[in-house]
Amino acid sequence: NAGVMQNPRHLVRRRGQEARLRCSPMKGHSHVYWYRQLPEEGLKFMVYLQKENIIDESGMPKERFSAEFPKEGPSILRIQQVVRGDSAAYFCASSPFPTGELFFGEGSRLTVL
Amino acid sequence: EDQVTQSPEALRLQEGESSSLNCSYTVSGLRGLFWYRQDPGKGPEFLFTLYSAGEEKEKERLKATLTKKESFLHITAPKPEDSATYLCAVQADEGAQKLVFGQGTRLTINP
């Protein structure tokens, strides 16, 4: 049973470009969560999604960031017009039902030049 | 605002030297407290869930305990492979599913 798969593992973008991070949850998991880990900071909640629905996006910056989890395919975290402050590790986690016992992927590390 | 503070930030121990990591929290209503382990360059790995004061959970050399204001992760006779960053997180009654994480304790076990 494959774990949570995130890609790309590393992504380099120049300021103003777009970043798309993908997350395939574990088989049978319909709940997906995105967290961000800034350098020297703890993990911060961004968004919680179920298939086709955003349940809680209270941690998402109001501008430039969006997330989706379509009926088919992976969850996508999209960052438009990236800035240097977006440089961070972005972790996706999944679960079979709403819970704090999450299965995390290995993260996507975004570097903005 | 829900808050989690972990101490110490970093801890170095000799192999076999037991110790404890602390997690202090303030939360409107605690639904659950979670411990995770994170290795460098990897995602967090779930260890324990604690729901109410007095509860204890054990796994190999690790034991987690919970009071009304803090949790401890006790590590007994650690081995070098226990070296990692240990993260504590809380889930509040009114916070839906989001976890609020502390900044972690970076544990190094020297052989």
C-alpha cells in the first residue's frame, strides 16, 4: 500500500511564476490536508479538503493560494505569482476519516529565487 | 488562540540515557493531543494520540502522558535510531480538523 505521494519533491521558481504542488493520498483516503513548514518554524495548517470540497481553508493566505481535490486525480496546491516568502516545505497528509492521526507525504520543497 | 510550546528546543543524550520532552498547550477545548516524529527531509510520522488527562500510551522506548496543561514524551534507554525531531500537536474542539503544532524538540542520541 503506497504512502502519500507528493510531487515534485523539489521545485525552483522565479518571483512572479506559478507553483503547482500535487498530492496523491493513500488508497482509500478521501480526506486531504496541506501544511506549510517555513524555515525555523513549525508546521502550519493551510487547508483541509474532501473529495471535490474545501472543508476548512482558514490557514490559507487570502491571495495567490488555492487548493483543490477533484473527483479524479490528485489534490493540487497552487501558488500564483510566487514571492521569496513562499519558500518553504509544503506537506500533504491524508486520512480515511476526519482525525488528527494523519499520514504525511515527504513534502515538496519550494525555493523562490 | 490555541498555542503549543515544546521544550527543550534541542536535546543531546548518550545512548541509554533516559529523559523527557515537554509539550505545554493552551487550547479552548482539547479534542486530542498528538505526538509525531520527523526525520530530516521527511514528513512527520504519527506516534500517539492522547485524549484526556491521566492517559498514557507506550510504544517501544517511548511513553506519552497527558495532564490538563501539558504532555510529556518519556524516552527510556534511547538508541541512536531514536534521533529525530519530535513534534507535539493539539486539535481543539472548535477547530474542525486542523492541528496546531509546536516547533518540535530536536533529539540527538550519541552512541
